[in-house]
Amino acid sequence: MKFFGEFMILCVAAAAFCGCNADRSGVKAASFGFLSTGEEATLYTVTNSDGAVLEMTDYGARIVRICVPDRNGKFDDVVVGPGDLATFENGPERFYGCVIGRYGNRINHASFTLDGVTYQLEANEEFEGIPVQCHGGHNGYDRKMWDGEIVEEEDRSGVRFHRLSPDGEQGFPGNLDCYVTYWLTDDNTVRCEYEAVTDAPTVVNLSNHTYLNLKGSTGGYVMDHLLTVEADTAVQNNLQFCPDLLLPVENTPFDFRTPNRVDYRLDMPNRQLEIMHGMSACWVLRGWDGTLRKAADLYEPRSGRGVETWTTEPALLTFTGRSFTPRHIGKYGPIEKYGAMLLETIHFADSPNQPRFPSTVLRPGEKYHSVTEYRFYSR
């Protein structure tokens, strides 16, 4: 039985690796299997003129695989997570690669007040006896089937996902008509575009929750990557993992104004590290004005792969996989602790309750629009 299990892992890994050697033929769609509800999911594969690959599925509008070259031209998958529908639906980690919403990250006390009306949200966490909603609740956008449409232009191809989030879903007001488009360009950029309109005042904060490891399918410790963040200020959370203080990054473990290993000050005494039980950070991006600006650069010296993150969002969040255990099985076998990290662009947690942050309110007649680009390179 042990041999059979190891054989199956090798087979899955081999099959997943084939996704980085796809034909150069634009966009393909194929069945990705069936959910426990009986709904059939689709796997979309986009290949650009360079041979890079982006794979997505309509379950959770999630990214499954990104294959980009190292300095020697070897293509490999830099997305950490499973490659099968059953694990996405029922595995121990639900947020691999997905859209998080209607409100990504946390809302304290699982409630907010808008125009004098208090809305009670479905809580899916509790800290110190206080309820919190995280990533949209028990049945957030990651748990939903989206409609997918292939989109192709001269120098980029992708998939536009759509769903109508009904009034009252997880406690949020208003029918929210949402579009999320993932593009793969010919210069190896993955561009994420978010759009939404509403028929009643509501709050919106969409993002993508893809775990990355630029070493590729071999995986391994991710905190030896070199990180640069365009930020002079970082958030210190309260015990509900929502913003408390905004503090200068200087002389803290969160000073990445110049390139450093992610773990370079992990042993420094720091209240944020204590509260979050490790490296989990949110930075206030420098000079935010809503335009597309560089937020971060992540580089892996061994492979020579790197990725610049550009965004219209005011904050960048990372989490470095401290909760991964051997029961977390990815496309290439077990995912090790600290084996992946987020480069999540987002509005600040608990913004509906904290007017010091940019507003996340969307009203009828307005259009929510957010863009993030992951610009992959090698050197």
C-alpha cells in the first residue's frame, strides 16, 4: 500500500508537470471533474507565445498553475496547491488560488455600519470571544461556481469569470455583479482585473489568494526568497487579526525597502510576529493614489525566477505558510511548512469599521475596478 501511494503521488506530479509543456495554441477548455453538488467544473489552459502557461478553473475563479522559465529557460510551475477539484473542494486549505470576497481578509465583530444601518455578517472565526468574518464567511466566493468566458486579444489571452452575488449573501447588502478576468500576456505577465457594480450600497474588497514558490515544483523553504516592498509603514494587528497600529518599518522585521530574505529578522522580538505566530504582514504601500504602481519584487536566487507585483490597491499582504503540514497535499506531493507565500494586493482588513483607511464602499451607479499584475522575469 505504501508503494502504491508513492506511485500515485509520482503519477500526479508527472501529470501536473505536463501542464508546463502545453502546446502553444492560445486557450483550451476541458472538464475538471464534478463537485459534490454534481456541478461540472472546467479547467482553462492559456499558453502564450513564449510557452508560459496559466491554468484556471471556474470553481472559485481560481488559479491552478503558472508555468514560467528560470534563467536557463526551464519552465516550471510556481503555484503551490493541489491540481484536482476534490482537494480544492474538501481539502484542509480552502483558499488555494481563489478569489476572496465579497470582502477579502477580515471584518471585526463580523459587522459594519453603512448609512446608519448595521449589517451583521456570518462569522467564520472567533478570537478572544469576538466573532470575525474572514474572506467572505463560510461560503465566500471561493466556494462558488463562476461562469467562464474565453477572451483573446493580439498580445494576451485569458478567461473572464462572472457571478452575481445576491443581496444578503453572507450578510452583505445589495446584489453585486462581479467580473474577474485573468490574462496571460506574451511578456509573461499574469494580469488580474476585478470589476463589480451593485444595486444597493455595499462594501467590496476582492483579491486573489494564490500561493507562490519561485523554486518551482520541487518546492521547499520559501523564506529564503529575496523580497522588496515599496512601503515605509506596516500594520500591527489586534488580537482579532485586524489593524490596530500603523508603525514605521524601520528597525523591524518588516523593513523590505531594500532586498532581504523574507526570514532575515524572524527572530527579532516584535509584537506583530507574536500576535500572528510568525511572518504574516500587511504593508501600507508608498504613495498610493489608485493608479497601477509597483508594490513588491520577489526573487529566488537559485532558479533566477522573479516576480514584480504591480497594483492599484493600497496594501500588500503576505502569509508564509506556517500552517502547512504533511496533510496538505499539492500537485507534487506534501506541502512543507513555510513552503509558499502570498503576494496579496488588497484594501485593509476591517476598513468598513476604520475610516482612517481608503473606503471600500460601492454605491449604485459606481463601478468597482481593481487591477493587479504579476510580472514574471528571470535573470
